[in-house]
Amino acid sequence: MSIRTSLKKVLPPISITEQEALDAGDVWIESSIYQGKPDMQALRDVPRAKLSKDEQEFLDGPVTELLGMIDDFELGNGKHIPQEILDFLGKNRFFSMIIPKKFGGLEFSPYANSTIVATIAAKSGAIAVTVMVPNSLGPGELLMHYGTNEQQDYWLPRLSDGRDIPCFALTSPEAGSDAGAIPDAAIVTKGEFNGEEVLGLRVSWDKRYITLAPIATVLGLAFKVYDPDHLMGDKLELGITCALLPKSHPGVELGNRHDPMGVRFYNGTTRGNDVFIPMDFIIGGQKNIGRGWQMLVSCLGAGRGISLPAMGVATGQSALKGTAEYAFIREQFGLPIGRFEGIQEKLADIAGKTFLLESMRVLTTEGLGTGVKPSVVTAIAKYHMTELGRDVLNSAMDVQAGKAIQRGPQNTLASGYSALPIAITVEGANILTRNLMIFGQGAMRCHPYLKQMVDLIHSDESSADGQFNKVLRKTIGFSVGNAMRSMGNSYLPFMRKAESSLPEVRGYEKRLNKVAAKLAPLADLSLAVLGGDLKKAELLSARLGDVMSYLYGAMAAVRFYEQRIEDRKLALPYFEYAMQWSLQQAEKAIADFINNFPNAGVRGLMRVLTNTYSNSVPGISDKLTRELAVAAMQDNSVKAQLTHLVRPVAGDGNDINEQAFKAKHAVSHLLKKVQKALRKEPVIPFVSFENALSKLQEKGIIDADEAAKLHDYNEKRKLAVRVDEYTFDMELLPAEETLTAVESDSQDAA
């Protein structure tokens, strides 16, 4: 019995839906990470994305106008998105960023799409979701790639100008992650449509979690097709199929809503029972019956890498901006709270991870802009960028404390805190993405021979044995090379390569290459020893996926630092934190993987090949933490670059914080002068900061102009540290009626 035949008996068969998912998308730079040789040159050669003239004008025009229309606090307290906002979105073609111009769409780049969604998300999660869904997986993208000419010519112009609002229904109560098990069914039959008898389908469905369904006018729908009467051929089960149904079509039910964490985007259900649709409703026509899953997974990659990661980045930038400014403005014991090391630990973590988030956003959308659809990279982006957003926001809540938990128009964190779990669950729950998708798909797509081997194992061709043996020899040679490279990089520092011209990058690049070299033999040994059981060993495979993911993040940080940062001296603490954290997480994942590998002998071999004999992983120093926390509270170009997605609107919480932050920087030299004077001759009783300024002015220590600037700062400071107040019946009080509540803090300003 041949090796191939033996393996065929042992390995579980791959289902059609699994095969189509594995085949979906392209392979990009993640392949070089998996193979232990990060291609830094390819990374640096990716064309740099920038906003076109039309994209910048859209951001500065309609997007800025939209931000001024949004009162996210009022929206959260209401039931519906105001109709004027929905009309504005349609009129200004927010729903058509991915649709070609020839159909009336904007045809924006992935980078622009991401920037626009993230900018909106920094203001309102509800409006961001409303905008992102039509520009992600849905009828628009499916029509662009698979629709007939007639379908494209009719639907795409209507989707572009907002005459029609789309939704797409895949998830059902009985099938979530296991989309291949959807029970929603269609029977091939004949029926009447427009007064004629035509061949079509009788469809029944029950779907939930469908974003925009309650207000949609056109429904994209996935279901399984059966042909019991063999009207189309000999097969009974024809497979998953996608169709497009107008809401007005008889039997289509749309309208019931869910309530996702109180975030007021529209999400709900759709149902239909024995609804007859003609073959013309199938996206791409009758020939596409059974191709629905392939169509869906092929289109999912790009959207997964844009919309939800954009929300994670918006969360990070909002948290960094608000927390850094608050930590600088808010004073206790005579010092900004950002000077206390407990706060600095959180603030540095926010700043470093926000640098990493923006780096990953830029690189991922730049890759998508070249036309590739890297399914593994977009899965990495979706999982890790939403999780990083959650980490950063939790830290921001800790720092802002009481201010962060009091709901009101001035709170810049509360709505994001409510909305963040939504991003964690959409387009595949994060647990599924991490434990099954990243490494599972990565191994099959990134290994140079694995997919070919698996195909040959399950092949029935007579020549399969000979072909398999050739591929097996190549695989063994590949694995031996991986083992040697890992040992060389692990034990011999001079073998670690670096191509960067920047000395501060070279050390990190060498460490990155060393960690990647360790990944390759670990993956090889896992596949050889566990085989098909590795798919079930989710805790192990997830850790290998983590190594790939954190190395991708580190590569993104290198590219961002080298190509996007103008003043690298100012950005160095951000970069170093992002690199050290990413590499630390990758090395920890390797140690945990080896410690938990079930075969003791192989575990020992892994330790030898990777020089991993303990759980000790280099940490981030207190010195760097302090440096980054101080850097985050500066008002400079790097801080602006890492918070550019947050666009304050006059009078909102971000605007109030920013004004106080800038005002304090403008008078920092005067505050030192005041502090020195008060230490030398205290004003007793102090009463208030305003009183102290008056006394100092009377003594000629500060002049009228200086006093005016300090008074202006103090008013802005008091407004920034206040929180929203309500009457007993929860009626919001205006700021001028509540500022006296923070007068007791006035002494801190000095």
C-alpha cells in the first residue's frame, strides 16, 4: 500500500464548502511569514496608498458635513437614525464607495474606503455600520463580480444613488459559523411571474442578524437549492445559491429589529415561506445555481480587511486622543495624572497599540489596493484589529474612570464601548476567526506544497501516487531547510538578516526574522505529527496563527515607520513599543505552543530547533513606558497623525478636550511661572485659581495679557474635566449650569 493510499484512509475528507473557503482569495506577504522568510523587500515595494483628489474632497466635504449632523448621544437615546441622515447618505453616495463610476458609484480605493468608514466610526458606530455594510460583503459587490449585464445595469445605479438600500442575509438561527449547514431551501419548480409561466424556485427562509434589513429595499439571500423533479438535470442537491429579491416581491418579510447593545444601526430579521422567484433573480442567472458559497467567500476577503478593522482603528485613535489629552489636563496632587506611572502604563499601551493599529490599517488597505484579496491577511486584520481596539478602549476607560462612565454628549468613550462587541462578532465571531481560520487557511494557502499534497491524497487519478511522491520529496526538503534556518537564526546571531537602512529598525528586523524562522519548523512538525487532527487542536493552531499575525503587525509597523513618519525622532517611542509588544506576543505564542504540544519527543525536538527552553520573553521596559506616555501627551505631528481619524465638531466632547489640551500647552510656561511664585509666597486662602491669578497680577508677577491667557485656559480646563449632569428626572443640564461643580478642582490647575 502506498503512502498516499495510507494517508487517504487516515485524513478526513474535505467538504465542498471547506474546499471553496480554502481556495478563496489570494496569497500575499503572509506566505513569506509562514515559510519563515519574511519578504521585507516585497513589503517595502508595496505601492504607497494616498487619497486621490476626489477622495480627499469627499472626506473634507460630505464626510465633514455628515459629522456635523450627527449627535451620537441623541441617536443612542432614540429609536431610529434620523431620516435626514439616511437621505444625506444616499444623496451623497456613501453607499457606493466600491461601485464603479460607470454605474454612478464613487469607485474609491480600499484605503479611502477605510479612512472614510473609520472617520465616521470615530464619531458614531451606528452611522459607520450603516455606511460600511453596503460597501462590504453584500449585493453590490456580488453584482459587480457575478451579476448579469442586465442585473448590473438595473441595480448598481439604484444602489449608487440610494434609491435602493441593500442587505444580505446569510446567517440563520440554525447555522451561524457553519454556513454550509443553512437550512433555508429552494425547490426548482415552475410558477407564474409577470403573467407568464417560468422556471424558478420556491424559497423558504428564516434569517437573523441581518444589518440594514429593517430599512432595506432589496434583499440579497443565500439558500440551498434542490431539484427533486430533475427539471435542471440529474442532481438532487444543487448547492448554495445567492439571489436578489426586491422587498416588494410577494412573500418577502423585512422589518423586525434586533437591539445590538443599544447601538441604533438597523439590524434584524427576514423571513419568507414558499416564495416563488424566477431564475432572473439569481445573481448571475441560472448558471450560478450552486456557486453561492464560492461567490461569498471570494468577495468576503476584501470587505473583511476594510470595514471592521477600520472600526478598531477608530476606537484606538479616539481612545488615544481623548485619554492623552485628559491625562495632560486633569491634575491631582499638583501634577497631570499622566505623570503618575500607573496611568503611564495604560497610556503607553494605548499609544503603542494605536501606532500598530494604524500601521496595519494602512498596509492591509495598500495591499487590497493592488488588486489582491489576501484571505489570511484580512482574517488577521479583522481579528487582531478589533481585539486591539477592545484592549485600548478598556485601558482608556480605566484612565478616564468616572468621566468615562458618565453618559452624555461630552463622553467620547461610552458609545464606542457599547459598540465594540459588535465588531467582535460580525463576519465570523473572533473566536472562530482566530482558532480556525487564520492558521487553518494560512497553512493550506501559504505552504508551497501542502495544498497540492492534500489534493493528490484525495485524488482518484492513476498517476496520483507518482505525483504525490515527487511533492512529498519537495516537502521533506522544504522542512529540512526550515529546520536548519531556525537553528541558525536561533543560535547564531550573525545569521539574522536586516535590510533596513535605519539603525533603530535593523535590530527589530533581525528579531522579526528570527521569530519567523522558528514558526516554519513548528508548523511542519505539527502537520507531520498531528495531520488532520491539527484542525481539531484549536488551541495549538490558534497559537501558530498568532505568531503569523503578530509578525504581520510587526512588518506593518516597520513599513509605517519607514515610509509614513516624517519626524522619526518623535515617533521612535511609539514604534519601539509597537515592535516590542508584537514580537513579545509572537515569542510568547511560540513558548506556549511548544509547552502544550502533546508529543513529548517532538516537543523536545521543537525546543532544540527553536532554542526555546523556557517561558522567558523580553518585556517592555519601564523606561520605554514612561517615554511613550510623555510623548503621547505632546502636541506634535506624530500625535496628530495617529489621531487624524478623529475630527472634532465644534462643541462636542473631542472639541472641548482638544481646546483645553492645546490651551494648556500654550500656557505651560506661564503655569510654571505661577507655580514657582505660589511656592515662594502662597496665596492664603487660595479660594480658587482665578483668585490666585488676581493676587499674582496685583503683585506684578504676571501681566494682564498673561492673566487673560491663563484665565482662558482655566475655563477650557474646567469644561474639559466636567461630566454631563442631569436633573432628577434625567433632563440634561447645560454646561454653564454645571461648571461650578468643578470649581473645587481649580487649585489643581496650578
